[in-house]
Amino acid sequence: MKPALLTLLLVVSFGIARSQLVPHYIPQAPGDTMALGFYSYTPPDYNNNPANKFPVIIALSGAGEKGNGTTDLDKVFTSGIGYLLKTKKATMQFSYPNGVHGSFVVLLPQLDPKYLNWAPGYVGRMISWAKANLNIDPDRIFITGYSLGGGGTWIYPASGKDSAMRIAGIVPVSASGLPAANAFDSCNIGKGGTAVWAIHTSDDNQIPTTTTSKIVNGVNACLPAPITPIQTWYPIGNHQIYDLKIFPDTANQYAYPNIYQWMLGVNRKNVGTANQAPIANVGATDTTVVVTTSYHYRKTITGVLSTDPNDVIIKYLWSWVSGDKTKIYPFNSPVYYLPVDFNNTSWPRNDLDYRNMTWPDQNFEFTALGTYVFNLTVTDMFGATSSVNKTVRLTNNSVNTAPYVSLGNNVTLTATASDTSVNISATVFDWETANLSAFSLTPDGANPTTVKNDVPGWYQTKLHPFITPGVYKFTLTATDGQGLSNSSTITITKQAPLPVTYLYFNGANNDGKNILKWATSKELNNDHFDVLKSDDGVNFSTVVTIPPSTAATETKEYTFTDISPFPGNNYYRLAQYDIDGTKKLSEIINIRNAGNTVIATYPNPIKDQLYFTLKSSEIKGVVKARVLDASGKVVKQMNFEKSTSVSNQSIQLPGLQSGIYILELSQDNGWQSVHRFVK
């Protein structure tokens, strides 16, 4: 490789090993019209094999990312591919089922604010620099950009046939148009054999779609006939679709292929040569399934094995050929309860968020026995097509199975007065649906008779009211014409009101004692509390029994002082007992004490400065000191490092009003100690 004639500012490595994102700056030289600042990115496998030649993406950013190429250069990470590289740590490594796979080198130049549009010289100098300094494939150089950068994506190949012939393909997204100057002619793109994938949204509120369609029409009008541009007109997405769904789609969430996979299939070596048609492939063309279960059969049919010898497949189209299509439902779809819409074949799809019949994978759910035939047609970027049929046969070999019945998951209702009803939506299915006899939802014999069924005898209903705490069971049974039956039972549990509702339970160390506090907002049949204590958080023993409060208020507050805490960790929890002896345990809290810790504060009262000594061989590291007033408001705080057994500290407290204050010392491990002093 040739040496780089540039100034390196910084090398930043991140993500997978050996990938690099490096800033560069080439000052303006005599005869040049511009200085040039840019980032280069090389993928993780760049240095694995010197013989590999890498495709290159030159990514042009929008107007908001203009800058001086040095101190402003990081603006190129604001959106698009720059954002993916810096923030999302994208590796720019992609694969496509036709066997094409590879990693991209990326160049991110920054447009100088003095230019209204991306001058062709930016891309030209990027290409020259990449050829001189990087191991790239000159037949696979691509330009993409958004907004003003999308306009720059058009500008370079439109500036001349020779420029277009240096580029394998372009992907302008939400792009501004070509400048009015006669120097730019869209016909140059067609004559130069540049592949085009143009993307725009109908609801773009900044740049109308006519801007893109005008250029695409110009490319199509050229002779000899160019590579037919791909046009993607999305109805929704607005101007920012590039950051919402186009550039971030590295894992085929919204498009198949995505723009990067499309680039992998484009090569200038194929321009001018005879195109070879794609090969549609669905794997095994016939699949026979013997149904042994009583529920719907789910099958994914796929066209991802389809290949193209010399470019890339850009469109998959599934269609229905024969079989009862009213018995075919989608699964993993927002329209699960409606049969598959085989007429939903627009490409690009009307809604980026949902797949339609142009997606290579189709997830079908069959609800009747029979033979179903589908057709897959694939189209490459030159317009050539290939088709193949896929047959799915469902049979039970005349062996009847019992109906499938499900009432769904069990339900738990809280003790609140409003939580008293349950909507039941059962699933009942049988391959011989016509022979399925009537079925009904019946309560368990031990259930109260007050529970009502809004639609008796049907399997979608509302059960109510569940007021009395207890366990309720309902069973749905279905029987087919040959007498085989199946049942499903749902259990509905109505919870009883909790005897005690805690508002809080906490504790802290104060002068070597652990003080526990808790409060309740409601008590029902409360007999007493046991305070439990442990030094390991597992084995607890009772410290004291606290009777219920006799306060007339609904909120009841409790306190307990442990005058003999363990050194180190002290774990506490409450055991609350009902009058019938039922026990319920609270959460566990932890108070950490330093065993032989001595803390002294002086003078008392203070004037403008508080001194304190912390003596402990167990407390090490950062200690937080806070001074609080009587209301709990923090009036001063500081951190100090304790590295010796004795630490002498002071806190300046000028202007402090007379009153009682608290010094609170604590560490992140849970240790805390509080001490009162007077001003």
C-alpha cells in the first residue's frame, strides 16, 4: 500500500478487535479548491488477509453536519452510517443467502460550510485517497447519503460519465436534487452504468418525492438502456426515515435485502455483460405432513435459498396457487385472526413495520387438512425472474384425534373491590370441524353458585362477580363426531385482603445502636409483630415481640432499638401474626455496623466548625459525611478517604443558625452512623 499523504489527528479503536475509526485532515494545497477532513473506518477482518479487496461506502451527511474538517469533524457521527459506527459500534459485516458476504470500508467526509452542495471533488478525492491508502476493490465503490448528502450521492455520478463509471452503485435517501447548473445531467448516471437504489417517503415534509422521481426518470430515459434504477417510495416515514429505518436496518428488520446486502451484490465487472437470471429455490418442493396433534399446523416456507449468479435478488413474491386459502392464517403477525392476504404484494411494502408477500419467509398456520400450493417468483436487479412452486400436504391418514381445547392461563384477582371479573377466551379446534359437537363451560361442583356466565354454552364469555376470597375452577369440554373428547380447566383465585399493609420498614445505626422503624396504613386482625434478627440473612431468631398499636389513626407507627447489634452486617425482618396464628414475613433490611468503631464530635456546641474523629480498624475507603438540620435538610456534605485506623476531619459551617443538627457518616456498603450536635 502507498503511504498516506495526510495528517493523522487521532486513532480510535473500538468494538470487535482490529476495527478502526480514524480521523484524517488534508490541508488545502496549491491548485486545490478545498481542504478535506474525514474519518475512515476499516472492519474487524481488514488485516486478516492482505489479498482481500474490500468494497467501499462513501457516506455523505446532511446540511446540519457541515464543519471545518478538524474540530467539527465529529459532527459526521450525528446520523446515518456515522452514527452506526460511533454509537452503535456497527462492524459493517453482512451476508446474503446467495453466497455473497463481505465487510465494508467506510469513508465519512465532512462538507465545508462554504459549499451549498456536495462538490464532486469531495467524492473524487475520497476515491483517489482510498485507492492510494486502503486495500479496496475499485469495482465496488458506493456512495450513499441522506438529505443534502443524498443530493451529493446523485451529484458525483451526474457530473460526468467518467465519474459514474468509477462508481458501482448509489443509494440516495430522502435526497435533495441536482443543482440547476448544466454540468449535472442524470443521464450520465445511466450511461456510466451506475446501479441506483433511490429511497424516498411520500410524506417527506422537507424534500418532495418529485425531486427523486425527476432524476430517476432522467436515468431511465438514457440510451443505451441503463441498469433499471430501483425506486422505493414509502408512504410514511417522513424526512427522517434514514435514521429511523433505512441506515439502522443492519439485521433485516424492515427490508430484505437491506441496502448493505444490495451493495454486496453489485459489481462493476457485471456491467455490460449478459445478465444471468436468478434461481428460485424453496428447498424441498413437496412437503407431506401427517397430523398427529389436534391443533393447527404451523409451517414456515422460505425462499432464502434462492440465488443469483451475477448480482443480487431484490424482490421475492409469494402467491397462492391452489388449496382453500380461507384456511391459511398468518402467525407471528398483528393480523393473526384474519386469513392471509395474498393480495398484499406491493414492493416496497406499504408499511415498513410489517412483512407482506414480498418477504422471503412466510409463516403460515393451516387450519384444515388438504393440499396447498404456493408459488415463489424472484427478481434480480436487472429485472430477470425465476419461479418455483411449493406444495404442503396435510393428512391424518384417516386416524381421528380428539379436539384441541385450551382455556388459557390461570388468573389471580387482587383483593380490590373493582377486580371481580374474568374474560374467558377459549381455543377449540378439531381437524374435522364439521363433526365437532356442542360444548359448554361448567363450574367445579365446589364453586359458589353466585358466579355468573354472561353467555352460557359458549367459549368466549365473562365470568363474574368474584367477591368472596377463594379458588374457583371452570372446565370446558369438547367432543367430536366419533366421541373423542378433550377438556381444559382454568383456575381463578380471588385473593383475600392483606392483614397488614406496610408503608415502610427501614433502620439505621445511631451511636452504636440499631434503630428499626416501620409503619402500616391498614391492619386487619393483627395480633403482634416479632422482630427477627440474623447475622447471615438466612438464619433468623426472634429478638422481641411488639403488640399491635392502639393508636386511633389509620396509620400506625412502630419503633424498636437494638442495643446489642452484631459487628458487621445485621439483617432484620418482621414476622406479622394474625389472630388465627397465620404468619406473614416482611422484606429483609440490612444495617452494617463497624464493631469497635468510636466516633467523637467536638466542640459541642460548635461555633463555625465541627471537628470529628473516626476511629475504626474495619472502616476503610470513601466515607460520606453529611450535616442535616432538624427537618432532615442537608446543609453541608463532603467525602473523605479513610486509609488509617484513625481519621481526624472537620467541616466548615459558617453562618449556621442556632439549633440541633445531625452528623451522618456512611459508606456505600450499608454502614451508617449518626450523631447529634448543637450550634
